[in-house]
Amino acid sequence: MTKKDSSAPQEKGKATTITVAQINADRINLLANQYWAPHTASNHDTYNPEIIEDIYFKEIRDIRHSVRRIMMLEFSQYLENYLWPNYRRETASHAHMMSIVFMLNEKFRERVSVWKCFEDNSTEFPGFFQQCLESCLSNEKPTATFMREQTALLLFLNHCFNSMEVELCREQAKRLVSLTMWSCLQPRRREQELRAIPEWKKFWKKLQKRDKPEMKEKLEWERHFLQKLMIKFMGILDSISIDGEISEDVIRYCERFLELLIDLEALLPTRRFFNTVLDDCHLVVRCHLSNLAKREEGKLFTQVSQIFFNNLHKLTTNYFLTQ
């Protein structure tokens, strides 16, 4: 389905076109010339992590004008010349990680080359991906800012799953949707599923023997990630009352989450084992029974939910017809 812009909605009549005069006089352009612009490379100041913090809190995270500001940062090559070259998992702050996420999402929105700068310097990508996953499961108080960050992280995940042809993404994403994710199923349910396809049962036993004891905690965390993410989503969905005020940021998060699930189900490499975990969580039923689905503000959520249900029904029907 067509993706929506991940940024905040524009006010009617407000253009996002940026003129050359605006760029030259803007604070972002001045910072770019000082720290990362290619044409001033010989005169750059040394790397300063406080610059990233300042830009994130004043320009990117500020929902009032972030669309235009992120566009200007993208135009200045902020991601490829400053954020990513200076990213180190051991020292990277939350603001640094989220800045990369927002800039990557902007590249997808503008439909420009995304993964090249990561491929040219791929050493830190696994650590960056792990930091994003950990932030996805954060359970902070659902403020507007927090929900906007969580929505951006969902969009980033979706881009990764939809870029499985890129080795960099495939190596990280496949660990979340492989057969090993069935470790989060109840033993009886897992045995039932494995019994249906003997080849998978043999493979499951081999995988169990292959696990290294020192990696067990990390591997189990990865295998339970999508289940935990769905549980978190259902918790947010259950927190919405049948009446009263409701945050637009919460609604947008719920819509984005369903879009992520639709795309996971649309791709054979991701749905093969994920589908069983999805069914085990009873997520579709929870969506249909949610208060958001009954509210006027949840109209789009209900439509997306119906698309998800229809796609899931077709896949299930086709599966049984081919058995």
C-alpha cells in the first residue's frame, strides 16, 4: 500500500520548497559549512557530538517545523558526511541514533539513494540496528515526542524489511524472522507446527545444537523481539479509551504498526515463520475489538486493519489449498 510521509502533517497552503537564498542564510547551512559540507572539507572544525544533540532537539525533534528542517539537513548531506561517519555504538547517544533514523526515512521519502553510505562503512551497522531495536521496545511514558520517535523507528524497520535485497539489511533483518523465532511459541503449539513439516523439525533440532552458550541471551532477545513489539503495540492500543481525548501521535503509531505487519506478511522470506507468531498473539482480533476501531478518529486505522485482515485471509486460504 502507499506509504504516508513519516513526518508531521503540513499546514494547508504551506509549501516545503526551499529557495537558494533561504539555504544560504540558514543556521543549518552555516553549521554544514563549519562541520560537514563537502565544499568546505579542508576547513572543517573537529567532530563535536554536542552539535548532533543541538540539531536533534532544536531542528529534527521539534514537530512544529521539522519537515522543512529535515529536508535542509538532507540537502546538506548531514547523514553521509557527519552522522554516519561519526557513529560508534559504544558512545552514540539516543539523539545520534534517532537523527540517523529520521534522515534515513527522509531519503526514502525523497526516493534517493539510501544504503550506499552505510555499505561504504558497514562495520557499525549491526550495532546501530541493535540500538534501534532496543529503542523500539522502550516503555517510556507515551508523550507526543516519544510516540513520534517510536513511529519513526517503525518506519525504519519497515524500510529494512523491504530492502532484503541489500545484504546489509538482510543480514540483520533475517535474524528476527527466521525459524528460531518460534522459540517464543508455547511448546505444544511449536511442536504442532513442526510436526506438520518434517523438514522444519529437523532444521529446528540442528539450530538448537548450533547455539553457543555465551550467545544464548542475545539470541533469545532477538527471537522474541517481534513478539514483544506486538505485545507493546497491543498495550498501547488497549490504553485508548472509547471516548475522550486521543493523541494523533498514538493513532499514527498504530496505523504505522499495521502497515509494518502488512509488509511483513506480503514478503515470503518474512512471513513464513512470522505468520505463526502473529496468529499466536491474536493481534488481528485485538485490533477489531479495540476502542480505536470504534472511534471516528480510528477510521483510517480500521481501513488499514481490514486490508491486513483480507491479505491475511488470502494467504491462509492459499496455504491450505496448496497442502
